[in-house]
Amino acid sequence: MLVGDWMTEEVLTLFPGAPISDAVEMMREAGIRQIPVTEASGLVIGIVSDRDIRDAMPSKYLAGDGASVKSVGLKGLKIKDIMTHDPFIVAPDTCMEIAAETLLENKIGGLPVVDEFGLVGIITDVDIYRFLTTVTGVNRGSSQFAFLLEDSAPALEELLSDLWARGVRLSTVFTSYEGVEHGLRRVFVWVQRLDDGTIDSLVTHLKKNYGLKYHVHKGETFKTEF
């Protein structure tokens, strides 16, 4: 899954010399929170966010800080005065996981997407959420099953082959080693929509044979009781 498949392609941009009011109006009308800043050539030189605008309110420019409300009012500020210079960027062929990690580690909400010709899109935290809900099948009413399995290829292969043999259509499989003992791994399997009768019999089978920890069906979580 690459950034180019999930990014927003129609990107609003600002010039560094534009007044802050332009950013405020664009964000309000478009319902967005980040706007890339470009030069006339299209080169990305910054990004401005709603947080930058909030931080630029006059209370930030108090006497004693080298400026005052009178000398540097909000109306006198330009985008170049508040934007983040040289922002983090990604390419269209960057993996979505890398983009998500960059957003998380740097506590930012958006990344300009740039190829060899210039700005081609923007990937935001909202796009990451859309990606996550799509690949897990949540937006299609999928069910989730969580297991703690031996960390071996045969253990996972047996589980997935069993589900497939029972006519269960798989959406996504994730694994994790966080918080488990060496030699084990957590496995999360999303399957396409199941009716109540099918899932009841499937859960009984998975509890008995694979140590099912919990399952999620129609948005409700059911923990396994031993």
C-alpha cells in the first residue's frame, strides 16, 4: 500500500507572502487543517497548519519577547512568518506505514507528497484512518478474531487454511510481538461479513482449536472465557 494510492491529489497551496487570513479562510471553507506552502516554481518550502495559526495569535507576541501586539499584529503576519520551514515530505511510492510512522513520531498532521516534478498531493492523518478502516474491512462490516499463537509458519498456516476451508473469506491479517513472550505472537484476522449463525459456530471451533482470545462482530467485542 503506497502513499500515492491514498493521498489527496487536489491540494490547496499558499505562497509564503500571503496573509494569514488566506489560510484561515481556505481551511474553513475546505475543512482542512494543513496547507503546503510553495514558491511560484511549485517547490514546497513549508507547510502551515491550524496549530500554527493558533500559536500566532497576538498573545504570543508580548512585550519583552522582541515584539509587541502593536508592532506585530496578526493582520500584519504573513504565511512565511508562521509556517514550518523545510517540512517532512514523502514520495508517492512511500509505504503507508512509513508515512504513518513519520506523522506519529513528529506529532504532525500532514505530509506534502512530492515527486521529481514537484507537489502531487498531501497525505494526512485522516487519509491514514481511511487506509486503516479500508484494509481491515471495518467499513464493510468485517469481523475480527484475535489469537495468541506459536511464532512459527505452520501455526499461522494451519489457522488460515482452516478458515479458508470453512469458506471464510479473509480481508486482512496482522501480527504483533508487542507484550508477548518469546516464541509467541499475536495474530489478528479480519474476515468478510458473516451472519450471526455462522460466526457463533466459527467462534466455538476457534476457541477449541486455536485459543481464540476475543472476537469483534458488528462493532461489539466478545472476550473468550476459559
